Amino acid sequence: MIFLDSDVLSYYFSGNQIVYGKMEEAIKTGENIALTAINVYEILKGFKWRKNENKEILFKRFLEKIPVFPLDDDVIELAANIYADLRVSGITIGDADIIIASTVIRNNGKLATNNVKHYRNIKNLKLVDWT
């Protein structure tokens, strides 16, 4: 399963042909596409802040076809462990990204992102760059 990070979703909804191609390729090869609840929040807040109702409607239609993985106790516990591991190593990243990563790891997925450098220090997180 491939989880789409918010940057990849933004590229997708901006019409980026590379991301479109990667999405088509993943679907053709039988990969399931998914989102985390945090990514849904990040995208929706951007559309609402910009008052982009057209993209918000398209995004909500997109959500009807794509599973969204919620936060649960296991994801939160794993996120706390990731935070602690990174902090001990002197690395800090945002809580939202840690929760996204923990959701992906917990569900045995891969994270499609343009921000590989940002996530690379998280153990057991499989990354793919779709840009």
C-alpha cells in the first residue's frame, strides 16, 4: 500500500503530470493508494484557507475512492517512540509528519513523498519519491 504525503497530494491536485503518471503506474501494478487522517487535514485546511471550493470538492470526491487511515492507540504509541528516537539522536521534525510516518509503518505501507530527506531518519519507514 502506498500512502500519499501532503506534498504529493498537492502536486496531484495541481495537475503535476509526473505524480499523475506515478499514480497510474501504481494502480496498474495493483498497489493500493491510501491517505492518513493527518494528510486529509493538511490538504483540507489549505483549500479552506485559500477558499478554493472547486479543489475542495474534487478532493472530497477523491476521498470517496481512497481509504483514509485514522489515528488509533497503536499509531500514537509508535509516534511517541519515533519522536523519542529522533530526539535522542538530536533530530526534530514536526508532530504531523511523525504521526503520518507512524500510520504508514503501522499499516505496512510506503510513503510517497517529495520530502524523502525529511523522513529518512525514521526507522522502518519505506519511502518512495514520486516527484
